[in-house]
Amino acid sequence: MNSNQKKILHEAIIQFNSQGVNFKLDDIASALKMSKKTLYKYYESKEALLSAIIDSLFAEIKRKEHEVYEDHSLSNVERLISLLAVYPDFEVFNYHQIPALKKVYPDLYERVDQHLESNWDETFSLLSICIASGEIKPIEPHIFKILFLGLYKQLLLEESHEPEKLMRTCIETIIYGMIQNH
């Protein structure tokens, strides 16, 4: 991704945060002092731009999840909690605008859902390690995934000034409730 694409994504996120799916490409071009034609050189439509934002956010989440997965300075349970609680550094992003995608851009809403549903391998690996070591109670990976997908989807709808803290608190509550009593 080149610098113009990054600038466009950054400004698109700002516009999306304030106006939701109703933001205009003209506003992005104006804010960046570039022509709309230049903007279209990088993104053929608003839908393509929104798709790029979604993919970038989830790529950042997966990158950070992998960092946590590889961080053996944390206990297995703390790695699992931290991996589940990853939040992207990409930009400050208003996730509460995502449900509006369902009506206007159902394919993009489906794309968000696909990102949430996919790539659980490292999470399941850590879950397996925690269960095998007796650190947490056994749970089927499918059930575990359903619990956390429900949490993530609910948090997308939740109005919170500290979404990362709320997510971490919810995840800790679930995982600590699964801790084996010795």
C-alpha cells in the first residue's frame, strides 16, 4: 500500500466515523486536496474503499494476534486472553457504524462477518494447550468460537468510550470462569 492509499484510507476512516456509510468521496478528495479522479485511481468506488478499510483492519488484527501467539513471556492463559482481546492500532475506528453496512452494503457486512469467523487456528492452538496443561476446563473449540463470536458481535453494537477495556473485561470474565480449580 503506497502513501496515497494510506492517506485515503485514513481520511475515509475519519469520514466513516463521523458520517457512517453516508460519507462522500468528494469530502475525502477535498480534505486531501486531491481530485476525485485521483482518488478513483486507487479505489474504483466507495464500496471498494470500504472493503479496503475492512481488510486493512482485520489484517492488523491478525498481525497483532500472531505477535501475542508468539509471545512466550506471557502464561498460556494470558496469551489466550490477550489474543482474544486484540484490537487494531490501524486507526481509531468507530465499529458502531458497521451494523449500518448490512442495509447499504450487505456484501461488505458479510465480509466483516467472514473475517470474524475465519482464522481461528492460533486461538484454537492456545486453547488446546491450556486444556492439555489443565489450566482451563475442557471445551469444544466450536462452542468456544460461538461464545466469542457472540461477544465480538455484541461489542460491535455496544456504545462504549473504552471498547478495548470492555472487550478485555468480558474476555477475562469468560476465561477466568473456565480456570481449573486445583
